[in-house]
Amino acid sequence: MNYEQLPPTLLIKKEWKPLAICEIVQPYFVASYPEQVIEWSEDAYMLSVDEEYESSASFKKLLKVINEDFFELQPYNKATLIERVEKNSEYVRMKIEPLLKQSDSARQKPVKKAEPVTKVTEPPKKIKKETQKSLVESQIKEISDPLVKKAVEMIQKEEIPADLVHVELEQPIERIIEKEHLYSNSSSTFQILRDLVTKPDFTKNENGTYSKDILGMDGSLQGQAEIRTNEEIQRLPADTVEKKKVWFSLMESAITSLDELSADLFDLISYLWMVSSKNSEGYIHFESDEALKLKYADPYRQNFKTRERERFAIMQRVAALSSVWIAVENDDFIIVNEANLEDRTEYDLTNFQPMFQIGSLEMAYDKKTGKAKGIYSLTIKPSSLLAYYLTDNTQAFGYLDYKVFQYNYYQKRPHKRLVRFLNYEWKVRTEDLLEPFTVEALNHAMDLNPRYTGSKNREKLETVLDELMQDSVIKSWYYETQFTDAEIADQRYWYKNEWQKVQVVILPPDVVVEENRKLLIPQTISNEIYTEAKQEKERRTLSPEMLKEIKEVRNIPLSVIAEEANVSYSAVQRYLKTAKLPKKKETVQQLEQWVNEWYVLTQEAEIIEEIEVLENK
């Protein structure tokens, strides 16, 4: 999709923002300042292909006003941009007009200017780094280190993708399983929206609809949600009556289908929407089996009835997610003053948006009978409200352990809730991971049964923490507040008076710390995934030939290979002799890591040797 095809409700890519701003703001100034404003087209186009381009002072200021003053560096779509500019046109004029009146003599432009273009007709393509040949050649001659020289030559030949903003993954589910994590927005608002769909505590109104107040983490009232099944059914462009009937049967149970599985799908669909290819209207294709792959290592090893039951449960929750509507204003929650709850009529709580929108449904039919079996796949996208939080900036996201999908949403509900809570807190506390949690905060996060009091509550908390540590979701945990069973026995109301205030330190696995620190570096989620994929692609597959080549170049015995790779001598010998991979997965991984480390070094050694031979000649 190129800029011309961008729908008004789809978030604008970073490199397309100058084009959108130019297109929408130009008409307000072109009559008074035609020459200077028309040059904005050139600025917009050049910035869309080169973010380092030095634009005119007036256009630079315009970008700052729109991106920082209007949107506070948050993502936005064209529809919202048009609305904001219309409402604040005088403010824009006040900020930009003084610069338009000044001469642009101080502006610095490249010597070679591109022809002014008002629109991008094609998406950015791969480009090569342009360098002056004579200068590069002279620089290479001056480099004495052959390895550095070789590196410079490789960089010159490398093709650099000009568009790394939305890299589409071919197998996003496989990547989650392989990496054992995905990314989730780490803002408190996103956590509130996700938690909203975990509890069916909506109240039935006089008109028959169901509604619920949206509460912030501090308990303040921040908006309202409603269940709207009829409105979604009427909007849905189902191409057959049969599909609509099946989908309606799923949505009928929307109010009772909101649970921890709904939260799993909330996270999964949000992530898939960020990294998957979309159609012209911004929808992605989603199948129930994609969620099943995260729960079971091999879904097709489960019996048919289990698979059918799980598929139905998944689509039932997706239907529930599409039926939840949120009252919003200006792409954010409506803030309601708790002190004046009786004055709710003063607030506009009628501007509702659905969390997710369904584009089309795909019915599965029995091959023998031809009867409809159910809806197993569909197209779906987040509404502009939710898409607002699915920006492609890594700093807005945190690590989410994929094991949260494997815990049973009924039996292991406290586990799932605590995993999400801890992953969120670890991103927020990146620089202070030793800060303890109170038992009260952990109990609130797990939403434990209120009947669990005293020693029963403690037993449940310790069991959950021990099981999470066993599953490597947490690295370790311990009580920061010291107490003994003897003290508890001596104080009659210890659990009632002291237990909730007890502090617990919960440490994350090293991989969580590493991933969250990587995400602090300003870049895009897609760029992060692109880099990982590129590194994986460049990894060399273990083979006896490669092992022998390294052995010969380094002139080392098998015992050295075994020692450096931390595997047994017999495992190396047997692999070279039979070419059959060792049975232990750990042994294969260690040998593969050793090969990837030493193969590069041996290639470098061969290059140096060749250079020395040439120099001696």
C-alpha cells in the first residue's frame, strides 16, 4: 500500500506524516504564500524518503506544531489530523505565518534538488547507499587493516531497505513460539483496556443493554464501556444469512465470554495486527488455529472434539471482543470527576467505538455432508482507539512471556493475571527491579477469591510464585519483610493486620531484562523483528563439512572442539563419522553456536592469509 491508498482511519506511517501534513495544511496558506508553501511539497516528499533531509524553516516548524503540540508525538490517522487542523487553524497560522514572511535565504538545501512532487505514487523501494567512487577508492587504499578494508567493501555492496517501518512477518506465530515471547503495549491505559475484557461484571440497563464503568489503576472513573451485539451484527457485511446466524449465536454469549482467554486474544490479535500483512482497509486475517498453536505444541495431536471445543471458545471470545464498545473523546478516555458523579449528564458519553472491528467471516463446512461446522477464521482490526496504542515505537512496548497463553484460563487464572502484571511492572521498573511488591498489590493483580483469607491466601500466593519460577516465568522470589511462623502464632490478628503490608521481591529472568533494555532504544518494533530475522537468516546450519573445515583451518584436535563447545568428545566424533545429529537438543545447540562463532573467524583468517600472499607477490 502506498500513501495514496491510505484510508482515513488507518494510522499514518512515520515517513508519510510529512506528506499528510503538507496535503492537509497547504490549502490554508497557498493563497497568501504560494511560492513558499508549494515548496512544502518538495520538503514533504524528500522527508518521506530521507529523514535526514534539511527542510525549510517553515515546514520544519509546521511538523513540530502538528506532531508535538497537537499529538504529543503519538500516532494518528488522517481523519483525526484533518479535525485537529480545522479546529486549530488560527493557532497554526499564528505559529507558521511569521516564518513564511521571512526570507528563506538562511535555509540550507542539498546542491542537487529533487523535482517537486505532491504525492508519492509508489511505496519506498530498496535503495543503495550512494557514495563517490573516487573518494571511496581512495579511502580503501588508505586502510591498512585488511579486515576493516573488507568490512568497508561489504558495506558498500549492502542493500539498505528504505522502509523498515512495517516489516511483515510470514510466520508470526512461529516466531512467538521460537522466541518464547511477544510484545505488548506497556502503558497503563492499555492494561486497563485489556483488564476490562477479563470480567463479565457489566450491569444490565433499563433499555436492555449492558454497561460498565472504566476505572483507572488509582480507582478513578475514566470512561464507560457497553456490550453492543445488535449494532455489530447489523454493521457486519456477512455475505450469507448462514454466516450471520452463526456469528450471532457466538455474540449472544458475549457477556459471559469475557475472561482470561479474552485477554489472551486481546494481546495476540493486537500483536498480529502490528506485524502481519493487512488488506487495503487495514484488516488482518486471523484463524482460531493460530491461538491453538500457542496453547498446544501440536494442536492436531489433540482429539477432534478437543480441537472443536477450543476453536469454538476462541471465536466466541473474538465475538465478545468485537461487541465491547468504549466511550471516547479525542482518541482518549473521557475523564470524569468522581466528585460530581451525579452530574454525568454534563458529559458526552455517547461517542462509542468498538475495541475490534470484524471485516469478513469465513465458514468451515463438513466435507462429507456439506453442513456448516462453524466460523474458524475471519478478518479483524483494532478500532482507531486501540490502534492508537499499537504504535510501532519499541519504547512503548514491553516483553510478554508466551507461557501466559499456555496456562488454563480457568484453573490457572491467577497465574495468567500475575504474569501480565509482572511483565508490565518489569518494563516500568527497568532500572529498579529490586523494588518490592506488597502482598496487597499481588493479591489485587491476581484477583484471588475473597474467601482466601489469612494462611490460605499466603499458601495460594506462594504456590503461584513457585510454579511461575518452575516454569522460568520468574527468576526467583523472596520475602523482603522478615517474619516467622512463631511470630504469626504469637500475634492473634497478624494476617489481618500485617499480611497485606508484607513486601515481596520478584526478579525477572535475564532474557526479560535484556529484551526490555533493547526496547528502550528508540526504534521500531518491526525494525527489531527485522534485525532478529536477518540475524537468524545469516546463522549457519550445523553440518559435518563445516565442522571439519573449522577443524582444518584451526588445525585442532576433536578434544579442543568438545571442550570449547562444552559437549562430550564422543558426541563430536560420532557426529563427524555418521553425520547424524546428537539426540540431545542441548548438544546440537551448543555445537551450532560454536560453529557460528568460529566459522566467521576462520573466514576472516583465510581472507588475511590471501591478502598476505598477494602482498608477498
